[in-house]
Amino acid sequence: MTDQKPNRFSRKVGRISLAIVAALALVIGLASPAYAGFPHFKTVSVSLVDSSQASARSATSSASTSVSLPDLQFRWTEVGLGSTGDGVDFTVSTTVSVTFGCVNGGGRHPSATNKTTITEPVDQSVGPLTVDKNGQITSSVVLDIPAVSPTGFSCPSGQTLVALSAKFTDNTITDTTNGVAATDEDISVTLFP
């Protein structure tokens, strides 16, 4: 008779374990449809369209001209969109900061403080894009970066104004339909050796 107590205990533990597993399965099963109504970005990446063009675009500039910069390509997958028949609108954005400086006739940048940085926000609307049958959108878009020019900055006689570097920060994609956003890492570009 004393041997039956451990067996009863083992059966109770087994029943409790089975009940816990069943409850977890129920919770997971109920959570799956809710997950479909929870839009979020699965992947986001931002890169230069052609990084080899960055140095080619670092043309020498004067205060009255502007410097072209590389564009940014945003790639993303957003999931949890459900089966909406409507499209989803997006905005891609960055903040570009370009540092200008003066170089002498020998092509060297003197270690003087005659530099200036111009910072401008850039954004672009995308969409509406169609949600696929799995409740997701996978897409990419190129954000055109406008030319930047330094206003009110000039170099001393015998030096030329050039774009030294650019930095793209707050590289963000926003699902404006659902109010969801994701930000990728900053990108720095050397424009002048």
C-alpha cells in the first residue's frame, strides 16, 4: 500500500503537466491571430546606392555651387499586417550632415578651423504598397539626396572649398498607416581624401 502513494503522486504530477502543456498550447494558438494584427518591421537596412560613386561625387565646389551626394536605398520587410485590402503608406527619412572645408593648391586640407557643417532633413513618401497574402510587405526604395551647398562660407585666397565628408543619421522608415517605425545605423562617407 505504501507503494501506491508514489504512483498517485506521479499521476497527479503527470496530469498537472498535461494541463500546463494544454494551457500553453491554447495561449500560443490564440496569440497567433493577434500577432497578425501587430504590424512591425522584421528587417530594415539602409545602404548607399553605389558607395563607389561617393568619391566621384565629391566634386570641388565654390560657395555658389552645390555638391551631389550618394543616395540611400531602404530595404524592408514589415509583418503582422493581417489581410487588409487597402495599401500601406510609408515615409523614408534621413538627416544628412555635410562638412565642407578648404584645401590648398597642393590638395591638402590645412588643419585650420575653417570648416562648416550643413545639416538638412530629407524625406520621401512611398506607397501605398499592397499587403501580400501572408500579411507582409517586402520592398525597397531609393531616397534621393538633394545637392547640398554651404551658404555664407568662403575660403581664404589660394584655397578651394570642397565637401570633406557626409553623415546620414536617423535613417528611418515609418509605416504611416499603422504608426510603426524602425531606424537603421548611421552611415558616414568620406568625400575628400
